[in-house]
Amino acid sequence: MRDFSHSTAHLALNTATLGHNMPGAGAGWSPEQTLDACARRGIGGIVFWRPEIEGRAVAIGQYARQVGVKVVGLCRAPFLTGPLSFKNNTEITDDFRKAIDETASLGGSILTIVVGGVEVGTKGVRESLKRVAEHLASVLAYAAQRDVRLALEPLHPMYGGDRSCLTTTRDALDLCDQLADPNIGIAIDVYHVWWDTDFSRQIARAQGRIFGFHLCDWLAHTTDFLLDRGMMGDGVADLKSLRMSVEKEGYTGFCEVEIFSEHNWWKRDPNEVLDIIVERFHTVC
Ligand code: ZN
């Protein structure tokens, strides 16, 4: 297991942690300000959300390289199924390709995919997962052409209805098996998998297919299932054991801190948030 007690080279900031994925949340730092703040602390990587970089991906990617912060990737592809997705397939495919282009323009290599919920008019997840596989199959060649890898992120089952009919590491790896393409893999977020006693058995199937590892914590008394994620160390997830599991399967990439926290971390000075992230990364992750 890698020793992070003195290094931040493999620490990445997902800008959602500073509120940047929600209009009006956080302190409103520009991508450049955020990159400077990461560079000052030696934070090695960053993951942006699409609204922040819209129309400026190339320039922001260049700035990141100039200050020495690696753009790991982009959040995220459009929902492919469910009540929050675009209404027709052409819109979904066009936006999917646009997200792939934006990732490439930034100089990033990984596009995160949250697949979307249960397809309207259907019950259960099977039909929706079939649709997800079809959508993914239709963009794989394009992703390869742009040198972008697609990371399927299974979400906690509480989001099954509207955001992600893909809810377990098992189902995500089954989908990867089915598509059998080197550009498709999974992203493991501790918020979504910490409870899963089958995780270590499933992740053993993942060799070479773990494209991302996301950090935060699950608060014992969480007040909002979307916007009350905890800072690492403040909750009940066994962070070191989860990291050990992914590293055992060969994961050597970034540990990406992703904390949605409307009433706590988004209200604080981003400098304080980043300092605490660095301290926790050294001590509890
Ligand atoms: Zn995540």
C-alpha cells in the first residue's frame, strides 16, 4: 500500500468539494484560482465539472500544465437512462461525445460516467442496464479515437431510481465484462461502496480496470444523502482498507477528494478546506 503520510503527489481535488458543481454554491473561485491553490499545496491532480470549463477547456488545461497540476479528468457524461436524462437518444449521444471532447481538450484522460436511473415506463434495473450498455457501446470507438477512458461509477443503491441504476461494483464489472473494451473501467467512490461486504471479493475481478478512486466519508448521522458527505476521518467508512483493496488490484492512480457538503464544507473558506484535506490525506486515508 502506498505511503501518503508525507506526499500529496497522488492527491487530487474534485472541484465539487469547493461547491463548483452547483450554481451559487461555494466561494466561486475560478478554475485558475483553484489550480493555483492546489499547486501551492502540492496537490497533484484536479478533476473539473463541465459547467466550470464550458468553452474554455483548452485554456484551462494549458494553465493546469503551466502550474504543474495534472488534469485527471472530467465529471461527467450525461445520464444515459432514467427520468433525468435527455429525452431522445440523439441528444444523449451528442452530449456524450461533447463530454469526451471536453475531457480531451483539457488534456484529461478519464471521463466519469454516472449512468442514470430507471428508464421511464420500466420497472427494476435490468432493462435500464441494457440501455446503458447500448449507449456505451455506441461511443467506445469515439472515446478511443480521442484517447479518453470511460469510468463507470456505481452509486449507492439509494440513488437507483433517478441517478444510477448501476449500484454495485459487481454490476459495474459485469458491464465491463460485457463491453470488453480497454477504454472502459470503473471508478470506486468510498461514499458508494463503504457498506458493501462483498466489495473486496468483487474488486478482485477488476485488475487493470480501476480508473478512479474517490475519497470522502459517510457520516454516521448524515442529514442529506446527496449534499452531506463527510470529510475523510469524520465518518464510518474504512478508508484505508478500501484503498488497500484497490491498490491490491494494481491501482496506482490519484485519490480524488469529492465532498458534496452544502451546509458545512461549501460554507468554509476554500483555503481552510484544502488545508484540512491535505492533513487528512496524510493521516487517515
Ligand atoms: Zn465519485
